[in-house]
Amino acid sequence: MEGGAAASAPAALPYYVAFSQLLGLTLVAVTGAWLGLYRGGIAWESDLQFNAHPLCMVIGLVFLQGDALLVYRVFRNEAKRTTKVLHGLLHVFALVIALVGLVAVFDYHRKKGYADLYSLHSWCGILVFVLYFVQWLVGFTFFLFPGAPFSLRSRYRPQHIFFGAAIFLLSVGTALLGLKEALLFNLGPRTALVGGDRSPRLPTDFLLADGGRPSPRLLPTWELGIGGTSQPLPAGAPSLQHPSCSSALVSFPRLTQALLRLGGREHKL
């Protein structure tokens, strides 16, 4: 990116940056601890291959992408070329790590015979990755690749900043969707969490994420079926016991009902 004279940094900026790094590293550490303590760890050539997906996505599209966005704030007094190269390299590392996470989940699905891209998390994830790649490619073409006119860079710069922040927020939201989906798959089929003594025994990590008590609205809608009658899972979709199960219908009942009505179907949630 091109800009004018370097602005002085706010006095509290170092504290904000230190807090952001502490928060990001804590997020990565907690994700790794969760996968190690409650999900059996990570191993590429086994059923644990799936666990590489959430860790890679948190490291790449949340932690490293966030750090890349901070480069122009933290190193505002450094040489512009150096700052641009560091900004671009952090995005490259984030993109490569996220690609490893995508390969992990698609390869896991292929080995298990599961369908791909049928949940809200998976749709949002593919959209975020494609937008992120396009954003990096266009940014490289405009700001790092020699030959782009300065006037064209100046016109594109506000859009580059806006889409960078928007894609980061979408990445965080998609990661939260995926973590919720991963917590829900362990509940098993035909599980209705109604609270009190009638609730089944829940996984410890689910209880920790849900504040220590079961939520009353977590119902596997494909098991309840259309109109409240029992229906089988869609062809090719794994059961709710798999880490690739769809939680979109569970987590967003009103949105799901609206989408199903548009398609001529309605679930009783």
C-alpha cells in the first residue's frame, strides 16, 4: 500500500498489540489443548486427520491473518517496501496453513466416504478461503508486483483495507461456526437436550463451551424429520456422531426454517 508521511503511533498502541498477541496465542494454545485432551490429538494417517483442520484454520485464518492486518499499525515508521513485504508474507503463511487445513478435511471425507460442503460452516469456509485468496492475489498485483500505476493503487487502497477487515471478521465467524459444529457432533443421533435429569450425559468439552449446562434447543433436525416425522439423513451425509456433521440446521433454527420454506419444505424445530 502507498501512503503519505508516517503518522506517530498512539501511546497505548504497544499495549494493544501485546494484548492482541497474548489473546491470539492463547486461542491457538486452547485450540491445541482441546484437540489433544478431548479429541485424541492430531495424526494425518488416521481418524485424527480431521483434527488438523480446526487447528490449521485457527492458526492461519485467525491468528496469522490478524497479525498481517496489524503490520501497518505496528511498523508505521518502517520503510514502506519492508512493511508491504512483511504484510504479504504473513498472508502467504496464513494461506498455506489454511490450505493444509482444507486438504485435511477433504481428504478425511474422501477416506471415510462422507459428502462435502453440505453445512453452513462448510459453505462459509469455502467462501472465506476463496475471498481470502482473491484478496491476496489482487493485493499482490496492485501493491507488490511492479508496474501498477500509482493512481490505480490509490483508488484500490480503500477497497483493499475494507475487504481485508471484512474477510477477517468472516473468518472469525466461520471458525466459531466450525467449533460449535465440532462440539455438537459428539451428541449422537436422536438426542434431545431438554435440561434437568432427563438430559443425557454430555461430553466435557461441550459442557465447558456451553457454560456448564445443556442448551434446551439442541435438536438434530434431520432425525426429527420434516413436519415432526422421522426421516433418514440425506444421502451421503454422515450421522451426528461424525466430526463433519452439519450443525447449521441445529444452530440457526429460524434461518433454517426460512431457507426451507423457500425450497418448499419446512422443519419442525
